[in-house]
Amino acid sequence: MSPLSQPAVVVIGAGIGGLVAALRLAVHGVDVTVLDQFDSPGGKMREVVVNGARIDAGPTVLTMRWVFDEIFESAGTSLEARVGLTRLSVLARHAWAGGESLDLHADAERTAHAIADFAGAREADGFRRFSQRAQKIYKTLDRAFIERPCDGPAALMKAVGLRGLPGLTSIAPFTPMHDALKAYFRDPRLLQLFGRYATYCGSSPYLAPATLMLVPYVEQCGVWSVDGGMHKLATALAELAWEYGVSFRYGTKVSEIVVREERVAGVVTSSEEYIRTDTVIVNADAQAVARGHFGDAASRAVPAIAPEQRSLSAITWAMVASCSGFPLVRHNVFFSNNYRAEFDQIFRQHRLPDQPTVYVCAQDRLDTPFTADSARAERVLCLVNAPAKNDVWPLDPKEIQRCERESRNLLEQCGLNLTCTPRSLLRTDPEGFEHLFPATGGALYGQASHGWNASFQRPGARTLMAGLYLAGGSTHPGPGVPMAAHSGRMSAEAVLADRSLTVPYARTATHGGISTR
């Protein structure tokens, strides 16, 4: 192995967290090299090609736009200058097998009127009270927890200060989300709908704390569609980082983080190339470090979690299909008849649900649906929740086939017919996600947010080893595109603080390099 010239920082993984960390450091004049095993940036924000069509096969929802506004502005540009965005007026369309449907709107009062028509004035009033509570939870946790490192409940109390202590009572960390929702809704369909927001963190609404009620508020603040797909956001961040001098080496897998005298000394690639550095940011699932995928020495820096603590996995079907019979919008949810059983079967029985809820992202649509009987082919991603224990309890292929059959049955009961050829469909199951993101068992959100203390158990930017940092959705403040961005910002700030760098801010860009070797 021949050593190369020493970069100041090596970032492993070009997901959103790694890209934001690299950009932040580069803006401060730090020399950064990003290594990624894939051939393009994005990580879990990936796209797949199905019969010639590019389909988002990872996150499909962009919220908390202000996070990315700040990131791009801090690098001397704007989000609009780099990415085309369209704000959606319909957040999502929800349907049940009985023929009922309900839209949530960006205009909260319009949603309240829709709920009144759907379930009565009492439920509409409950929604208004719920929205106020969700906003209060978010504002309590925003600057004190989401936007800053947090080492536990005591640190959170210190961050909110004496004036903020009353607000902590509103976050209800000891009450399961489903139980808390009963204070606002009686209609079982609305309990199901708003409980679903726990799945945004890969969790069960029956086990996750009521704190996650902040997620609906975030959606009410705006949901955007990215022109050309979510992957364009990752590409824009990578291009901006390159302009600031960041070097990207795609198709380069790191096999070991070299440790000498209890601190980082470099990385070794799968081709046995040695890159010296005293600072590494790992933008991968934290369990990949904990379980030795980057070497035994580095594994001691991150605690391992049990398979039972993992978040949801999924089965996805990316397809080019003709859709008819149901007026799809961009985001659509088709609910199962027994929501509690669905999560019991996933988290307690470690199997696919008998009756899965199906999320459908119609990626060629915005707010206005095509005519219901349109036969035009379009890009669609379907997703059902699945257990993330492929390395412990692998799913039987027959079980996956049954799940696909039941998913289609539910869609047809709701009026939606999908027609595509085998070459126009690509399935990814927990085994596939484990292959893409090792040491996860297929988990897509890191550790599940089950119990009051789960959020405090996520690792932060700093690890137990000098020079080794973490970023990504498995770290604080949690999963989701804007949260991963926050994690990248915090890892960069930790590096800058620990290295006591004083390089002045400079807007003049120096081109980096891109390699796909």
C-alpha cells in the first residue's frame, strides 16, 4: 500500500449528511476528500433506472426547506439557483378499502374543512388543537434539540433554559403517540392517518413517543417536489462542494479506518490504497462502524444496538406503469384495515404484515391528477413497511410474494389498478437494503424511536475515538432528509471546533476533482 498526500478530512459516504459536512468544511477552507462506494452522490437518496426511466427510490418528500436555504446561502448561493422546486398544495391523498378518501392540504384550515366533511366538526376541531400542540412540540425542540448536539435529558433541559421548561411538558415523551392522538381524534381512520407519521422515523405509532407529533407540523410548513427528482438535491450539493474544492472519488469503498495510539490515522480502500488523515467523518449507518465493517479498532468507538432496536425496513417496487381507476396525486397512502396488527407483525413477530399499508409516489404528478382512466405510462414508487432483521430472520421469498399480492389487492379495493411489464418493475426488499447499506439488516432509519429515551441513544457527531465523527440519519438528530443535513452540519462544526481551525470564510471557489475509479 502506498500512502497518498494527506487530506485534512476524509468523508466516507456521499449521502446528504456527508455532502453537507464536506461543503461546510470546504467553505471554511478545509481540504476534503469524499469517498463513496457508489457511482454517484446521494446515498439513500438514490435513483434507479427502470426500462430507461429514472425513478426516485429513496426519500420522496422534501420538508423543512429552510434547512437547505441556509446551507446553500452559507456557501454564497441559493437553493433556487441550484434546484428547481414546486410547493405542493396537497400534502398527501389517503384512501381506505371502503372507498373513503381524505386529502391533507398545505393550508391547515382547508384540511380542517376536509376533515369536517370526512368525519364531522368535532374531528375538525380536534385537528386544529392537534396542530397547535404539534407546533408547540416543534418549537420547543427546534433550537434546543434538533439544531444542536444533545447528550441526554439533562442537556436538553439546560438548552431550553428556565423559560423553556414549561414547554417540555408538551412533548409527552412518556406517552405513546397513538394514545396521545386520542385526545384529539375519535375516528379510527384519523388515528391511523396521523399515527402514520411515526413511520417517518421508521417507528410504530404504538411504541413511539408522542414527541413525534411534531412531524405533521413540519409537513404543514411545506412539502416540495424537486424538479428532476430528489436525487437532484444531492447532485446540487455535490456540485457546489466540488466548486469549493472538495474532491470526490466514486466507486471507492473503504474497508478499514486505520487507528494508531487510539486515534484515527487514515483509511484503507478495498483496492488496498492507504490514505493518511487524522480526521474521518463516516456518513453511513453508525452500526456499520459498530459491527466492524471499518475494522475492529474503529468498532470500539460506537456502541452496537440489538436487532430488536432497529427501525423499519421496506419492500419497494419502482415501476413504469399505467395507472387507472383512482385519481393519484404526488403522494398517496392506502391504509390497511388493521393498523395495530400491521406493526405487531413487523416489530414483534418479525414478519411482513398480512395486510400492509401501501404508500404510492406518482412521480410524474403534482397536485392535479390525471384523469382516472388515463392509460399513459408513468413513474411510480410503491412502498410497504417491513422488518429490518434480514440478517437474523430472513424473509421467505413466498412471504414476499404474498405481501406483493396483498398490496395489489388493497390498491384494487381502493380503486387503483397498476399495469406494467416485468422489465418495467424493480423490487428492493430488506435483503437488498442490507446489501446496499451493510450492518443494518435492511433498516432505513437507524434505531427505532421507541420509548422516551430512544432519541437520546442515537450517537452524536463525536465518537469515543479521537478524529472519528459520524453523520447521517442513524445519528442525532434522527432520520429524514433535513435531519441528515443537520447531522452533517453538526459533524463539520465538531471537526472545526476540535481542530481549532481558524481559516477565514472565503467565497472564491477552487475546483475540486471527481473520480469514478
